[in-house]
Amino acid sequence: MDAAAQSASPVLSAAFRDKLAALLGTDQIRPASPADAIFGVQPHLILEPATEQQLATALHFANEAGLAVIPRGGGTKVAWGNPPSRADLILSAARLNRIIEHAWADLTVTVEAGCTMQTLQQTLAQHGQRLALDPLWPEKATVGGILSTNDSGALRLRFGSLRDLIIGVTIALPDGTLATSGGKVVKNVAGYDLPKLVTGALGTLGIITRAVFRLHSVPRYARSYSISTVNAEEAQRLVLAIQDSQLAHAALQSHFSGDASPTSDILFEGTEAGLDAQAAHLRALCRSAQMSEAPPNAWNARQELWSFSDPASTAIAKVSILPTDIVRTIELFRRTAEPHRLRWKSLVYATGLGWLRVEGPAENLHRALSSLRAEVEKMGGSFVLLYRPAELSSFDAWGSPGDSLPLMKAIKHQLDPAYTLNPGRFLGGI
């Protein structure tokens, strides 16, 4: 960028920097590096406010100046979604990392958005409690980022999704307002349901600064089993039978791939006597299948999908289907991967939510992903691309927006009319 362009840019101008420095202090402002680029779109500055009010004011300054802001927590999922149409500032919640209040007697916690999930769980465990959530990369992933991407794992079968666990939220809006909705009691239902609205919105409506969650007790004991089946049909029958039984399982997931027989994992939590009874019931239910104790890493399977060696030839998608369509979907994966010379591996929860990793030449990935999305959407499901090679950066992450897009755009216009936050990254170009 030449000197004239630099002086014309409000991001790089001395006046704008002085305004930010007066608000934040020079130690909270730094230049962005090439490692901070999102799909090749390079931001200029990274801001790290130390308080919610600082964050809200900095966002207001950027909004007034017509700048594009990329919210960021731990950065573990910053590549999810579409490439931003613009990226001037990264507004980081890294310093907003306090656990404000653990009301252990009420089974609630109030925590700032920059706190990592691992830190939060370690603190809650001191009182025998937990946030019943198993997101990716808990040692780095922050509360705000997990909420913005709606990232939950196998435990959602028993305890619900993030929208079931969050009961209050505070967000910074582009006009500088700090908006709070919900409360610190589990049955608070008054007012506009902002907590559910911003969960999964990818930071396009406001920047989450704190959240309030309902908690659950840490189980006294836990036990997992793996059940091997001959094919996808048997795996689906097993999953549906378990779901229709009296078993009180906390999680149930199935592994599929192009080069191995299916395996399903089931998790039980409770007392030792209760676990023994559950295991006996499960054995009676699975007489025709091979049952064994699950390996310790069974519940890291979703994260292990992200352990790949060649980023230039790998794509990972989140797929949502009906539980009764597991066989049909797995056959679709196999039928699509083989002619395109792709390797594939999938993890599917009993709820029908699953993940697919495909690996192969980029041009083959593009054709296969397009075909898979079209077929999954015909089945009434969804196919969201979470990771793709740089060569496929223009491939839409979201797929068909359905008939909800006008309402979503109306909400976006109400809260962020200038498209300051994560412009172009969400569904339908929001």
C-alpha cells in the first residue's frame, strides 16, 4: 500500500490510532500479521480491550468510521463460514477472561467471553459441577467463540445444545450499546431471547462479552462401550433401538468410513450400581453385535477428524439429517467418494448431527461437495462446510438459506445496519 493510500485509510491514520490509544492504551493495540488473515483477506489492526465497555466503545468507533470488524476469541474457528467481504480490525475478547460469578447453589455461572472452556470447567469442578458441553479444542476455544459458532458435541444428546444451556448474555452492538438479555436463574423467560439469537450467529449481530449458563453435576462415575456392527444398516438399527429403549445414556455416536466396519460408542454416567445395570441392559439389547469397553479416546473422535496431514486436499463438513436417514446418508458418502477417488470418514450422533471428512484432489473435492450438498438438502438436511482448502475459498460454506433468510436479514439490519460485523461471512451473505 502506498503512502497516499495509508494516509487515506481511517484504520492506519494517526488520528484514528490516537483515538483508539486514548481508549485502550498502546499495549492493547497491535498490527495484524499475515497469520491473522482470513481466507487471504488481511486486517490491519488487532484490538484487545480489557473491559466490556472498552470493547463496546472500540466497536462504536469502528462502526462510525465505516470499518469492518472481525470478532475473535481463541481463533480456533476463525476460518468457519465464508471469507469476509472486508476485514479492517480484529476485535479480540482475549482479555475478557474472568469467571464473574459461580452461583454453585443455584447451578449457574456468569463468565466473560474470552475465558477458555478448559479454565471454566476446571473452576466449576471445584464445586463438583460442569457446563455439560464438549466443544472442540477446549484448551483454546473461548466461551464467546463456542457460542458464536454453536459448537457442541456428543453430550447434547442428554443435556441439550448450547441454546438449552445458555440463560443470559451481554453483547456489544455496533452503536456502542451493551445489551443484556436473560438472567441468572434457570427459569427466566421474560423479554427478547437474545441468548438464543446470538448463539450460532457467527458474531454477525453483536460481539458477545459475557454469558450465563445453567450447570450440571459432575458424574460420580462414567463408563463407555463400543459396539461393532457389520454394516450401516445394522448400525442404524442399533442406534434406533438404543434410543427407543429404557437406557439412560449420556451420549451415542457412530463411526463410518470407506475402509472399516461401523462402530458405535455409548456413554453412561451415574453410580456404579446404576452403570452395571445399564451395561447388562445394553448387552441384552446388542446380543447380535460385538460389545467391548470403549477406548479412552472414543469421545475425542470429532476432534480427531481435524487431525489431517494435507490441508490442500481436505474438506470437513457438518451434516444434519434425520436419525432414520443414517444408512441413506452413509451410502451417499460412499457412492460420491468412490468415483471421485476420495477418502472419507464420518462421525454421526444419534440425533442425526454428524461430521464428514473427505480427502483428495481439490477439483474432485469441489464436484463431490457440490453433489453431496444437493443430495443432503433434497433429503431435508443441511450440509455446512467448516473447512476447505484455500483453492475452494469461494465455495459457499452454508448452502441453501431456505425461507428464513428475509427474517435473518431483517434482524441483521436492526442490530448491525452498516454490516460492520463479519460482513459477508454468514448465510446469504449476511
